[in-house]
Amino acid sequence: MLKVTQDQIVALYIGRLIQEKGIVEMIRAFARASDQRCVLAIVGSGNQAERAMYAARGLGIADRIRILPNQSYSDTPKIYAAADVVIAPSLPTPYWEEQFGMVLIEAMASGKALVTTDSGAIPQVVKDAALLATPYDQESLTSHIRHLLGDADARRDLGNRAREFASTTYGIEVIAPRLADCYRKVMDVRDA
């Protein structure tokens, strides 16, 4: 699926390829933070796909970028399993900020080291189970990516912390009773 070898380190982005997600900025950071052993898999589609490959060619890393549009959601666990690091940037704008991102929860539940952005609801969703880059700060994003790509122990430790956090915060045993309680309250208000 990702067409990588065992000795390659895989950074993964899953999501819409839109400007607000900072796709081109992520590619620039990856280019500065990685070496020939590293591959960036970009899973998703959107109006920034062509621009992303243009940036990768300009940075001389097109051979290390894999864009995989139209993947089945049922393949998501296999895609996460193939990754070493998940990168989920977000760029707030005057009309948009990131909300509750399923990719964040999926990455953490998969036990993957996660780099994301201190934007919108992201800090509340990930707490200390991810590295938070400053929005629009290329060096901040580059530094976090470089750290995780270059340190297998840091990837493992952050991934373990992320899995534990996701399990105790977003696991079905935790969420199902909360959701049921919320529905009961809504129904009680409606019936009153």
C-alpha cells in the first residue's frame, strides 16, 4: 500500500489536502527534518495535491513522497500500522480553526508518535500525548519532526503515552456512558 521498505522511517499524514491543513508547510518541514531513509506518505485528496507534489519536486524530495488518494477507511488501521510518526498540522485562519480531529484520536489509539499544531481544539484533544508545533512557525514544526524521525526511543515513548491516553480518555468504555448520558439529558429536556 505505502510501498516502503523495512529500513525506511515512515511519516504519515491522513486527511484532506487543503490549504488550512498546512500540507505544503509540512512538506517543507519534512524536507528540512529528514534524510534519505525517511518517506512521507500523504493519504487523502483535495485541491492541494498538485501543489504538494510541485513543492516536493522543488525541494528535491519527490521520490520520498507518496500521495495515496481515495483509500478505503477500512484500510486505515493498516496505514497507521505502517507509519512510525503521524504528522497532523493545521493552520488557523480568520474563518477557520481545527476542531475535534478523528485523525488525532486514531493516531494516538494506534500508538503512533504524533506531531500536530497548537491550534483550535487540538491541545485539548491531545493534552501531553503529542508534540505541538506553533502554527505558522516552520522551525517549530521542523524541529518536532526532526526529533521524532531521528529518535526511535522518543517515537516509542510518545507512542506508548499516546495509546494510554487515547484508551483512558477516548476508549469505548469511557465514551459510551458519556454519550448515553448526553442523550438521556437531551431527551429529558425535550420531554419536559
